[in-house]
Amino acid sequence: MRETHPRRSPSRFSGMPAILLLPVFLLAGCGGDPGKPQTFKFMVLSDTHIDGGGAKAGQIDKVRHLQEMVGKINAGEYPGVEFVIITGDLTSVLFGDSDDNRLTKACDILKKLTVPYYPAMGNHDHRMDGSVDSNGAFTQQQIDEAEGIWKQYTGFDLDYSFTRHGWKMIVLNSMHGKASNTNFDQAQMAWLEAELAGKEPTVLFFHFPLATDAMLKLWGIPGSYEFIEKNDSAALYRILDGHKDHIKGIFVGHGHIWEQDVLYKTIKVWETASLSAGGRDTASFPHRIVTAGADGSIEATRDTK
């Protein structure tokens, strides 16, 4: 059993009944694994983009595809995987034309997993309805409202960490500061700095790609190129640089493609292709199997089966 360690922040949803927050304990468990690092495996998915269901023109049925992926995991097709992390965009939009809550739909599917899952918020998870441009500017009101819904229906905080076999996993919301032209606010960065103080091998997970060492690498599909600018999120890059000796890897999403690079010649960075967004191949299930080693090493393979 494991517990998550969230970054607590007041919100207009903080007075909601405690029962709404129960999923974080049911999904994440309680109690980390102390001591020296050990070898273990986990899976990274990204951009599931759950919608109203049904196959759209030229696309697969995203709801059914995620259900099938959960079935494959539960059937033991990925031996040794101890948990699943989703690097954002669980939904295409939070609500459809009616009261169709796509976030609830995504969580209902993921709750059927026989291993724990841990989601990060993406830009589409901040999109209240189809009138909002997922790659455009978001107002503070839009961000606050979407983040309140996220906490209410998933049971997860916006930023949180958990430990596994001597490794620390940190999940961040890279949309929280977008209204102020940055990806993270000061409170997030102060919390991250404190989380990294323990010096254990650490892996970070968030939605938007980074400006990595090979700046010519394309982190997104044409027309949807966006990454975390060093100018706008200087505090993040300062923290990553200062802790690059024990930040072993970073996993991002958003671009819907496979990519890999390094940051500060040290930190490995991976992007995982979208599980279903825009996909046509019903036999393709993009994911990464990650092996964290007892020696502090980390490797991630890409697979579609």
C-alpha cells in the first residue's frame, strides 16, 4: 500500500464532503517503501483523450480503446508492471454538449485497473467545453474551475508525490500557471524544491514537454508545437539543474509522438505517443514500460502492443 503526498492549496472546493476525496486513498493506498532503491517496473500512458464515445470519422473509439488497454494490463500482458501513470489529457474536454462528464468516464474505466494509477492534468483536462481552445490562453477563472472539478472527481490533488522501492515519483500540473504566462506558480516550485530535498532517485511526470538540450527536436505534431519555455518557467529549470544528480527521468505528453532527449546532459526526458487521439489502428496501444534500477538507473521502452 502507498500514499500520495499532495501539495495542499486552498480552493473554493476545499469545503466539499470528505467522501469526494476518498478515491485518492483507494487508488494510491498508503505507506511508501523506505530504504535503498530496488528494481521495479511501471507503465506510462499519455493523452487518452476520452470523449463521448463511439468511433469518429478516421479515428478509433477512444473510450473502448482505454477499456481494452485496462483489460490487457489486468490480464497480465505486461508482466511486472506495478502501477500506471498518465501524463495528462485524460479527456478531450471535460463536458460534452450536455452533462456528459468525460472525466468521470475516464476515471470509471481506470478504477477497474488491478494496479494503482496516477494521473497528471493536461491542457485538455482544463477545457470545460468545446468552445475553449485547448492550446489557447486560459483565464484564471477557467483554470480554477477545471482544477476544482479535477480534485472533486479524481480524488487526486493537482501536484503530489509517492514513493516506491526507494524511488520518489512526483506528478505536477503544468497548466496551473498558464493564466500568468508560465506553467507553474511559486507555490508549486517551493513544494517541488522541498520534495527534492531527500536526494533519493526521482522521476517527474507532467504534461507539457521541456526545452531540452537538442532544441531542434520536435516535441509535438505539426501545428501543435508547444513546450515549457525557459524564460517563462525559469524557476523550474533552475530547480531541475540544481537537482540533476538525482532526478533520473522526466516523462511528458501533449505532442502525441514518440520522443527522447536529455536535459543538462544528464536528465533523461521521454514523450509518450497518445494512446488513442487521432489513432486509426485498433490494434495499437502506445505505452512505455519503465524499469527503475537498484543502481539508480532508469530505462524506458516504447511499445504499441
